[in-house]
Amino acid sequence: MIFLLPSRNKSTIAIEVSRSVTEEDSKFVENIVEERFGKNDPINALVIINELDGTSLSGMLKGIKFDIDHYDQSNKFAVVADKKWLEMSAKLSDLLPNIEVESFEPNELELAWGWLESK
């Protein structure tokens, strides 16, 4: 499931991912991105990953389906997760070229927000 979280700024979408990512979840995120950012505004993402049932990082990203139109708008991607997911998110840069990606442990949420808000 994907839950929308309050964002600290208008250029960042904040979501929490738990259990598994469904097609409905993907559509939900796409609709929010389209509504908030249109086709031109830059997008940052804060993604908090909790326990996932049989979902790989690449599978999750494919499930979220950042539309190619929005991919070009994507700027920074902060992943907040436990060590297992942090190790996997190190490969995230390969899956998302031209997007800045940083990984943070759950107790580093403030650091993640700070990184997203920095120029």
C-alpha cells in the first residue's frame, strides 16, 4: 500500500510504502503527481519504505510507474528505509539516471528532508 504523507514543501511528494504495491497504488501516485506538478514543475520525492511482502526495489519502482513525462521533471529522490532496503537502494541510481538519489535510515528522516530542501 502507498500512503500520502504531509509534505514540507510544494516541490516534494512524500509517501510511505508498506506491504505490497498494487496497480491502484500506482494510479493513486500518478494522479497525485499529475494534479500537483502538472507537466513542468520539478518533483522531489521522499519515500519511506516499511516492510514489503515479496516486492523487489525494481519491482516497486515499476509499480509506482513514474510516467516518462514526469521522469523528466524528477529532481531528487530520498529513500528512508531499514538496512536491507538501504543496501538495495544503492542500486537506485542505476535505475533512475539523471536523478539525485540518497538513502537514509529511519532515524534520519530530518536529514532526508534537509537534503531534499537543499539546492
